[in-house]
Amino acid sequence: MSQRFQVVISDFISDALEPEKRILGDIAEVIALDGYIEQDLFGKIEQADAVMVYHNISLTKLTIEKFTRCKLIVRCGVGYDNVERSLARQRGIPVANVPDYGTEEVADSAIGMMLALTRGIAPLNSLLQRDPQADWTYRHAAPLGRLRGRVFGMVGLGRIGMATALRAKAFGMDVAFYDPYLSDGIDKALGIRRVDTLDQLLEKAYVISVHCPLTPESRNLINAATIARMPRGSYLVNTARGAVVDTSAIPDAIASGQLAGAAIDVLATEPPAADDPLIRAWRDPKHPAHHRLIVNPHSAFYAEEGLLDMRVKGSQACRRALLGLPLLNVVN
């Protein structure tokens, strides 16, 4: 091939790039920039023929308008709110995602977080580990209820949501979901319930698990007001996108008993600031929410197999674009 392309990985990946080079090495030079803010890319990405972007960075007009020959931006993950898709389309640049790389891992993580809270596993471990003088008793986690028959409420029902629903069903939970954009019949196929409004979901849910994308409509969808509409002593889990939940409302909701606990894998800003209200409560053993908070570093997707999947599928998407083949999973 007379022309050798350039594929740039904007962030997150910084190793020897074996998967990417194995798939692209015969037609392209692959470069990893390991950026954490968009400015880290300036002067290094403009000549890219294809760009692979992960979740540590955003691509805005500051970068997209400078592309001179980009044939594809592939978001190596499910969510794509960190790429200005409409502007890319105006520039004739397709944006694709990798929607199926970590379905099982995120679903497993959502259920694992739910179990860690609803069965008292995380609160008891945290309290007894930090306080050697505490009574050696289950009563620190009381009252806990049996999961069978409790409502597992899902906000959004995409691929990961469906996988999570099947897992929650296996525990005998009454799985209900709210997703106004999903066509009819999915509830019948999965054997779960559909509700027509978010309020209908919130008012009965023992657990709310978030599985929707981040859009202008869903930003801060779960907030102090919506949490107040949940039954007292319920639980919140978010493994979707950070800004769907206003996490500043969570510490007070736990301290008041409105929430019995919350597990958060994703935050609006990552890494979070030290003075973030959620992080302050999570790190402060004296805060009443401390033992009832689980915070993870955007890791629900992670398994070695899933990480390899996203790298391979992202590289394959770039190869298709560079060779002029039909593109898959275009989101703009």
C-alpha cells in the first residue's frame, strides 16, 4: 500500500499497543497520546486518519475542527457523550461506538454492588474493619429485607440493562424498567414489567439501577427530588454515566435514612475533586453515610477479556474506515 495511515489513541491506553498494531500495523502507524484533557492532544492529533477515544477525555470543536483527513472517530466504549457527534457529522466524520464490549461485566458489577449493599456486606465490612471496639454483630446493618419479591427498578434498558435485568430476575426480584425510547414487547420477551413514567418506577423500587445514556434529558435525572420519591430505606446503583445522577444529593439522603446506601461506579468528573460532597462523605469515617457508600473508579466494565474486546473492536472499526469498507455502529 502506497499510503501509510495514522491512527491516534487519544487517552486511557498507554502500553505497547499489541492488539492495535496486530490489527492495524500493516496499513497504519498507531500512536497513543495518553491524554487526560483535550489540550494534551493539541499539535499531535490533527493529521490522524482515524481516532480511538476512550472515557478520560472529550473531543470537542477545539479538536474536531482541526482534523484534516479523519475518516472515523470511534468511541471505544458504549457511551459517546464525550464526542461532539453533530459537529463531526457536519465535518463529514462518522462517529461509531463499541456497544457490546463489556455487557456482562457491567451487569455483573451492578448486581454485585446491589448485593454488597442490600445484604449488608459492604457496610458491615467497613464498620467492623475501622472500629475494633464495635460489637461483633449483624445488627449494625439492620434492618435488611429479603430480596425475593422486592422491586428492582431500572432506568434505561439497553444491552447492559437487559443483562442486568436477567440477573436480578435470577434472585427472584420483581424487575421493572422505565425507558420511553424502547419499542414495545421487550418486557414480554424478558419477562419483566414496564412502567410508563419515572415516578411510577421510583415510588415502588427497593433498588434503582441506572442504565441509560447521558443526554440533555437524562442529565441529573436522579437528584434530590427524585430520590425523595423513592421508598424510605431504598438503594441506588449507577454503572451508566456519571452525570445522570446528581451525586451531591446522596450523602444527605443516606444520612437522613431516605437511602439505605448507594453504589457509584461513574462520576460526572473523573477523577473527582477532593471537595466533591460525595467523596468527602465516602472518605470521612465520621460521616453517617461513610459505611453505606461504595465508590469505584469507573471500573464496572473491567475484565481482561472486556478490555481486550474494546481495543480489538475499536481497531477493527478503524481498519474498516481506512479501507473504505461499510462502517458498523455509527452513532451520528
